[in-house]
Amino acid sequence: MTEEELIRGCIREEASCQKEVFNRYASRMLGVCNRYARNTADAEDILQEAFIKVFNKLGQFKFEGSFEGWIRKIVVNTALKKYTLLRY
């Protein structure tokens, strides 16, 4: 299945497509989370929260540029938001 087919399946809320997207990108994105997180549990929480956002906002993906880069931006912003909110 192509990346575009997977994305369109996720937009239609097909669980098999969502699972495949998570399986394709989760390990790389967990690496990103680990760079920002204070510990493994925080990294896993960030990853889960970020993928919830990914699936909720997939309709906003314009099929321009890298899908992985789009996901990474959401992951990084989720991590930054987590630690920014903890400071105040």
C-alpha cells in the first residue's frame, strides 16, 4: 500500500491503515521523543499524544512535502508543549 493510500485510509478512519502508519513511523518518532523527554515514560507519553494529534489532523495534510516530516513536526511540537507547560 502506498503512503497516499494509507493516509487516505486513515482519513476514512480505517483501523488497519492507522495501525500501519503507526507501525511505519513510531520507532523513528520515539527516537525524536527520546531527544526531548526526561525519561522513557515521558517519551512514550509524548509519542502517544502526538499520534493522536496526527490522526485527528490528517485531513489537514496537503500531500505536499514529506509525510514523515509532517509527523515529526507534530511530535516535536508536542514534546515542546509538554515541557513548556510544566515550567509555569
